[in-house]
Amino acid sequence: MTLLGATSPAQTYRLDETRSTVAARVAFFGIASKTARFPRLSGSIALSPDRLDTLDLIVELDARALTAPDPVTLERLRGPAFFDVARYPQVRFAGRRMTMTSPVTATVEGELTARGVTQPVALTVSFAQPPARATGTEPIRLSARATINRTAFGMTAWPLIVGRTVTITIDGWLVPA
């Protein structure tokens, strides 16, 4: 028997921190770029394949563990001018709404919190398989991208050297919780 209007229960997945990556890239001197990586991360998502517009997504990054291409950049990124990890050890994204743009692409709207500042951010997401076919028993693979203005999060140092626009990339593996 099928009930009209019934929806499937939400399926819960966790971010596989051993196979997932998050990176942030910014222009440097206008001719090159530098990339920071966040090797310690966690997260979860609850979604219903027949109600993909509503989701509960949390991704948390340990800013204290971020890596950079050289010691000077690393010290500056962890210091008070940028992430200020002594005061704000965590970066957090909370997604609440997903708009499918094709069977395997979507926009996820949410809020990013860094340095104690929360701003709206939209992720452009590509799935390896249509999430509408998710069974709750197999992993979901995705890649996501967003751009933010670092100054909106209070990271205003070195405006002539470091670009304002930061490109965030995520390669995520979600495994059944």
C-alpha cells in the first residue's frame, strides 16, 4: 500500500574524512595563487531522495590543522590577521536548502561561519550519481565549489598582495551513518 503524499525518511550520511578534501585558493600578487588545505574535517547530511530541496548539512573544519605551501603563509593564515585559530578554531558550513539544476548538479544554500562571522554562501555541487537514487546504503560522491569575499569574514590584511576572492573546493565522500 502506498500513501499519497508520503515521503521517504531522511537518510543520514557522514563525511568520510579519510577520502574527503577541502581547499581554499586565493590570488597572490595578482599573478599567482596560494592554496590552503583543511585535512581535519567532519560533517553529516540528512536528505530524503524524494525531497531533495530540504536537507540538513553540516561541515566542520579544524582551522588549527590547516596547511599551506610554506611556513610564512601558514603562520599568517593561522594568525590573527586571517583565521585567528587561537580564538576561532573551527570553520563551519550549514546547508539547509538544495535546488537541483539537473539530475546530478545542484545549488546548496547555507551559511559559512569563520572568525565568528556568519555569511550566506551558495555551493555549486556536482554528484557522481543522481542523489534522487540514493539508497542510504551506498556512498555518495560529490564535488562542490563556492567563492567568497574574505573581507566579509574580517580577513582584511594585505589587500594589495592577497586577493579578496577565495575559491573553496570540496571533494566529498558521504558514507551511510
